Amino acid sequence: MTPTGILAGLLLFLAVYCAVDPFKHSPLADFPDFEAFPIELPPQSLIPEVKDEKNLLQKSEIKFLNQIQGPESMAFDPQGRGPYTGVADGRIVFWDGHKWNDFAYTSNNRSEICNPQPSPSFYLKNEHICGRPLGLRFHKETGDLYIADAYFGLMKVGPEGGVATSLTTEAEGVPLRFTNDLDIDDEGNIYFTDSSTNYQRRNFMQLIFSAEATGRLLKYNPTTKETSVLVRNLQFPNGVTLSKDGSFFLFCEGSKGRISKYWLKGEKAGTSEVFAILPGFPDNVRTNKDGDFWVAIHCRQTLYTRVLAGLPGIRTFLLKFPVPTKIHYLLHIGGWPHAVVAKLSPEGKLLQILEDSQGKVVKAASEVEEKDGKLWIGSVLMPFVAVYNLAS
Ligand SMILES: *[C@@H]1O[C@H](CO)[C@@H](O)[C@H](O)[C@H]1NC(C)=O
């Protein structure tokens, strides 16, 4: 056989192997109906290029290493105690200043399958049974904790903790599939996101690659107990936060790399508009005491993500290879895990970027909560909380 013949034979074998995927290694093996859609990214000229040359996040302190896994939201109760955070095994835990305590659960069917595992990824297959609390917010007056559980929808638990009760699991008859984050206004209305109607949290990479627009921004009215859809057809909506004066709230658009603003008061009430274009794809957003916003950026936009945004067919093609989802994840985030966070003014101006571009200390950020001059940085992927002192 000639070398060309061998090469042709190998390529044919590879093509057939990928097409058949006999060992079901392709990230699409369990998604026969997978479909990818174009993403209209903001023009390159509008994407902020500013970098944190000093990699200031490397000065963060890594706290609670291996004591908590995959903490996303960092919440402090109305007395300032905490943080409280939701972890990979489905518990909401509370730091009392000395140790972590169990505070609440979103699942009423916990068993040994929810017991500690070696790393956050080990919990994925049982998340729908054990629960996966993501966004957390305390009601300032009642002290109740509101929870966006990725699998169980919008929930609430009293100041004493325990098993949370469900507030809603659907909107307009369509079940919540990936409840992600929330905030509460002065009247007790809850604004929250359902990131997708098709993909669950454990399949967030498939959702990123699909970019299907079934995400919704929702409102739960505590008086009527009704849930209404405020904005629909969103591509991976994620974090939600009210402005300091309550005149609007922000919601992150994960696939588009931008934040939008939804007006609650004034003549534009009930309408939304683009608030800020980000250097990358946002996860959660939180308001600080001055009314500025801290955004956790899942990863920066790169040439790779920009090219793939416009080529949904290529995205589907790449996912058909029997290559683990983790490799696609690393390609998507630019090669290696590294954290980027941004501070925005109340007008949407980019005030500061803090990052650890080498991923030496802080490898990922899902949420940034500012308290008493410190940033508490949680991540669904990491077994710790990073604390960055703003005075450093
Ligand atoms: C409760 O958990 C068990 C596994 O521990 C599972 O087999 C069962 O389906 C769960 N029940 C519900 C209603 O989720």
C-alpha cells in the first residue's frame, strides 16, 4: 500500500469512527436533536480590550480550600452574617465565622448519593435529585432566603433554614429547565432567569455551543403567586441584579457577551436596552454599596469564539468528534482556566478589570460579591472561595 493509500484509509476510518461514535464519546451522543444557532456578537470595535496587566486577582486569598465545592452565589444575611453559598452536593451552607454549617436544602429526597465526592464534576449526574442551588438572595425585611435552584426552580426558605419550599417551577405553562439567578425589589417581586427551556445546567457546554434562544427573564409576583415572562428568546440569560435606586435591573446575556438593562420605573418602564458590552461572556452580576456593578466573566471573547459565533454548522461539526466536553470547554475559554471580573458604573461604563490571566490563583469566577472592602469570588467549578482585598 502506498503512503497516500494508508493516509486515505486512516482518514476514512476516522471519518466513519466520528460519524458512528461507537463508544458514545462525542458531547452530542445524548443529544440527537442538537441544533446550533448563530450568535450576533457585538462589533469587535465595541469590545473593551483593557487588561489587568498586574494580574491583581493573583493577590486573592484562597479560603476554605476543599471544604466547599462549586460555590456559586455568595450571600450575606440582613445581619451581615455569612457568607451563605450553594454547593455542588445541593446544600446551602453557612459560614458562622469558625466553621461551615448546613443551612438549607432544595431537595427533600436527599440520600447517600448526595454525599461528598472528590470534585464538583462528580455530582453532575445526580443534580436533579440532590438539587443545585445557584443564585441566592436574602429578603432584607423578612430575612427569608430566595434560591434559584437549577433543577427545582424558584424557592424560598425561612431565616432558620431547613428544606426550602417551591415558589414556582414554570411560566406560561413552560417548565423552568435551568433556573439560574434572581433578585428581589422593594415590593418583594422576584426577577429571575431561566437560562434554557431545553438544556439543563449539567449540559451547559451543549447550551453554549447550541446558543439556542429559549432563555427567559421572569418575574414572580408574591401577592398573586404568578410568574410572568418579561423578556423571551434570550441566548443563555444568566445573572440578575437590581440597581441601587431600584429604577432598573440588569440581566447578563451569556452568549452575546453583554448586559442588558430592564427599566422598572420611569417612562421606559417595561422596556429593555443594552447596558454594557463586555470583554467576555458574563455569569453573575452584583450591585455594590455605591451602586456600581461587579460582573463575573466566564471567559474572554477570543478569535475562536468570535469565528464560531457566526458558524453554527461548524460548532455542530466539532461537537460530533469523540472528544470530551472538557476539551471543548478549554478551547472555548482560551486554553486554560483563568478568572476575569469587571466593575461597571451605574451608567454601564467599564471602570475596572481584575484578572488572573495565568490562572495561578483564581481559575474561574461565577459571582463577585463586595462586602466591607473585599470581593468574595465564588465559582461553580472550584473547591474554594477567593477573597480579594480591594485595598491591596
Ligand atoms: C429519590 O432518590 C432516589 C435515589 O436516592 C431516586 O431513585 C428517586 O427517583 C428519587 N425520587 C424522586 C421523586 O426524585
